[in-house]
Amino acid sequence: MHEAFKIFVLSTIIITLWTAFLLLQDKRGNKLLNRWFAAFLVALTMPQMDLYANQVVPGGVFKLALVGATFLWLKGPFVWTFIKVLTRRETGFRNNALHFLPWLCVLVTTLIFPQYAMTCIFMGMAHMTLYLICALWRLIKMRAYLVDVWHGFQNSAYYWLLYVIGGAMTLVTVDLIVMSLVTSGVMHTYNLLDYCAFPAFSIYVLSIGFLSVYRPELLFREPSEEARTDTVIAETMAAVNVDHKEQSEQKEQVDQKEQLDQKERHLELDLGLAQTLAQQLTRLMQEQHIYRQNELSLPDLAGHLGISVHQVSELLNVHSGISFYDFINGYRLKYACSLLADPDCHLRILDIAFEAGYNSKNSFYRVFKESLGVTPNQYRNNALAAKPVTSSQAMET
């Protein structure tokens, strides 16, 4: 049994590192998400290596144990980063460096001053607790958005990210409970974490990494052309019941136009201010790409411009002659088309819909079909067929 456990741990380490390498090489998924997930898998091997060393070397390797203990300081930042990836916030390594700086400081401190290791572990518990509370608070606030991802983007990269976040938060909770029991004297060792919780979590995360890399057809199969067409037709006929945001926006547009027609004095923006705001709005779309935020609403847009909801509605409806719904979808559709026509973009159509900011695959297919007369898959095939084959592509084929 002891030898079998050693083989299990070593195999897990090797497969974890190999999966991380494959994720970095994978061109089909979201590159940024793949990088963060690969980094998480590499960090996951730190306590795994310490666990293996304890099985091979009597008493383990002290320095390796210190490094493995610092993994406490990485769990919270990784959970928070995955949530930011899920909600389309800035998630570059440079933007998130501050979240991982405490771990680096603790790593250096424990290696130079190992006598402070226990102090760093207790501080790490507080660090994990703070991140867990913040993550729960953030997830509760975005629960409607999570439901959209859960039902609208099944088997997409972001759908599986929900499982990673849920598993990581569960591990943090189990860590806190076990460490609290050991600290209070109720339990005497961390064996529950070392031999049960952590190996189970490793397999769990590794399985999601495996799915992300190999994408079995059973789970990642694109819907057939007929099924997509049927979906578009059904969604178009039932549009009045599907998109509540579109309904409310159209109603607001009609109401506002009626009010403005009756009393012109209700206008709050003069022509000069409207032109300035329109330029700011264009910069927001072209430079910051806020239309890619799946939960973007009219109040959110007003907040970005620093004006009231009534004023941004007037800016769009009266001065630009377009509804919020059509304005945002115009940018989203253009962005989706650029990805579909890019021969270097290997994202699945479902992931492209999410990247462009749509709330569900049904709304994406419906808008695409209504605007361009073809399905996204047809558009991609036509666009790629029209592009000339480069020499590098010819060599690959």
C-alpha cells in the first residue's frame, strides 16, 4: 500500500506538469486562461513534491517542506484571479502581481529564517480566510451572471472554470477547518489533508486540465448545423420571451422618444456635450472593449461615462439614433466576426460567443443569423476559404 501511494503521488506530479506544458502549447483555448491554469497546476506540484519526499526520505526534505507550506499563500490569489478571468477583468500577470507578492515574500522569509515557518503558516490561514470571504462575496454579487454561464455556455472553457473555482474554494475551506482543528488540539496531525483531501483535489483539478487539453468529442462536440439553425429559428420566434434586457431597452427607448417628442425641454445634453460624450464612448469601446463584459448594462455604461442613466439613454437614442441593445451588439458582432475570420484563432464558436460578450449561445446565434444571414460556423468557413494560404500554412498541411 505504501509503495502504491508513492507511485500514485509521483504519477500525479508528472501528469500535472505534463498537463501544464500542454496547456501552454494549446492554441484552441483562451491563451490567458490556459496560462493561469498552467501556473496553478505547477504551483499544485509544490505540496505534492513535499508529500512524495516524505514517502521516499525519512523525515522528508526540510527545504522542500518549507516551500510546500507556502502553497497556503497561493490558493487565495489563484481563486481570486480565476474569478477575475471569469468576469472579464484585467487578468494579465503584471496586473495581478500584487496578489502574489505576499507569497514571494513568505517564500524568501521561510527559506532564510525557517524558525518563522509556523508564524507564516498561521498568517497564511488568515490570508486564505480573507480571500475566501472576498471570493464568496464576489460570487454572491454575480450569481445571476454565473447562472448565465452555467446554462448558456456549457462545456466552454469558462464553464469548466466554474468547477475549478468551486473546487479550489472547497479545498481552502477544508484546509481552514483541518488546520483549525489541529491548532485547537482536536486533531493531532495533518494526515487528513496530506493523504485524503489534497490528493483528491489534485485528481479533480487534473481531470479538468485533461478535459481542457484533449477535449473529448462527447463533451466538446459542436452542435450540428441543423440543430443550430433550428435553435436560431426557435429563438427568433420566441425572442419576446428570451431576452428581457432587449425588451426593457426597447420599451425605454420608445418611452423616452415619446417624452422627448412631447417636451423638448426634457433634453439634458446640448449638441457639443453630446459630441464629446460620443467620442468618449467610442474610445471606451475601441480601447477598453467594455462591450466584451457579458453583464454590461445601461447603468454600467453611464458609470463609465460619469453621467446619469437618463443622459446615456438620451445620448444613444436621440443623438446617435440607436438603442443600447443594438449599439452594444454591433461591437460584439464585429469582434466575433474578427475572431471567426482569423486563421490563427482556434477558439470554439461557443468560446468566441463568450469572448465577444454575449450572455448565451442562443442569443449569439440569433443575433448573428438576423444580422448576417448565416450561422457563425458558415461565416467562419466562408471567411477562411476566402483567405489565401500562407507559405507556413502550406508547409503545415
